[in-house]
Amino acid sequence: MDTEAQPSERDRSSAPAAGSEGRSRFAHVSRLIASVSWRRTAVTGAVCAVFVLLLSTFVVQPYLIPSGSMEPTLEVGDRVLVNKLAYRFGSAPGRGDVVVFDGTGSFVREPPRQNPVTGLLHGAAASLGLAEPAETDYVKRVVGVGGDRVVCCDRRGRIEVNGSSVTEEYLHPGDEPSRVRFDIVVPDGTLWVMGDHRSRSRDSRDHLGDPGGGMVPVDMVVGRVDWIGWPPGRTGSLPGSGAFTGVQAPTGGAHG
């Protein structure tokens, strides 16, 4: 009887060992799948991040509006999309365009010094519209292009461009076109820019006495603001303006 019982006891003792081996294999396979899944997710995330950064660098860049100088067209906290291809194929900024530009050399003599690592991280965040833009970046409206004579103001207080008075419907309610008087001719290859909220905008007028006279080189333009992407209640393309429709080209050539 004892000899018949012994094999049964050995069989029962071997069963848990087989189950333990199966669970071990399952755990190993699970860890392998999890590892592959994590790596795939990391690679996919890295590829997406690189794609977004390339898109932001060369095609369309989100831009966080940091101040009220362009109200009511653009409000503080708006996230706009800057079309970087707008002036890449022979086109040039035109009167009435809202542009983002690097003010180094025109509005700012030298860029502020900062920690390289901090600057790199901030630049990456700003390029995605997650942080305020660099201190040297500005958003303004083009009022005069190369060759234009821009004057403030006519008898009714309006800006004149090449002798034509401009009715600027986009100005902030209650603002005058300008309290600063000026009479300038825009050099070729540069722009005269102003904010829509004239009483709160530091623009070309504030740099009349500086080298360059407040003119922004066309080469320093990052792109044209074409869309508002955030907040949801303000999304859509930027409204166009017919304010400069009647302005004639300056003597000596045609300009946009």
C-alpha cells in the first residue's frame, strides 16, 4: 500500500512547481511587453516633440501675447499662430499686417544676458506658446513700409501715409492715433510699426531719437499673425483691415 501511495504524493508535490514556473514565465513576458511599450511610447513622444519644434521653427509658431499693446485686436493671454512662410517666397510685409519681429538693434540695443540652460528651456517653451516670448520679441501693426512718408497728424488727428489720411478702425476705443507728432520717411528694407492700443504701446514712436529712428528691418520679422488659437471664445483668423486701401505707393516705386 505504501509503495502505491508514494507516486501519488510525488505527483501532488510536483504540481505547485509547474504552476510556479508558468507564473514566472508570464511575469517575464509581461515585463518584456511593458518595456517594449514604454520604449515605443518614449520614441513616439520624442518624434512628436521634434516634429512640433521643427514646425514651430520653420512653418507656424504659437506665440503668447504678453501685454495689452495690441488691444482690442489681441488681448493679454491670447495664443496666436504666427505664419513664418508669409514672407518667405518673395512677399514682403504690407501696411496693416500684424507682425512678430525681433527688436534687437531697433527697439532693444542688446539682448539681455541670461543663463544658457534657462534660456534654452524658456526658448523651447516659448516656441510652443507655453511661456511668454523673449524680451526682444514684439508684436505690432505695420503702418509704413519702405519709401512711405508717415505723418502725425492731419487736421482731424488721423495718421497720414503718402498724403492719404488713414481711418484706423482697429484702434483701442478712446485712443488717439498718436499723441506724439512725427513726420518721417521709412527707409527701404524697413518698417514703421505701431500698436493698436496707442496709449499703452511702446513702438516706433518711442525710438525716434535712437539709432535707426525706430525703424524695424524687414529681415528681423519672424512672421505674420494670421490666427488666434486660444482661448476658445476668440479662435479664428485675424480680422483684416481696409484702413490702407486708399494709400498710394510712394513716389519712385510700388510698395505693398
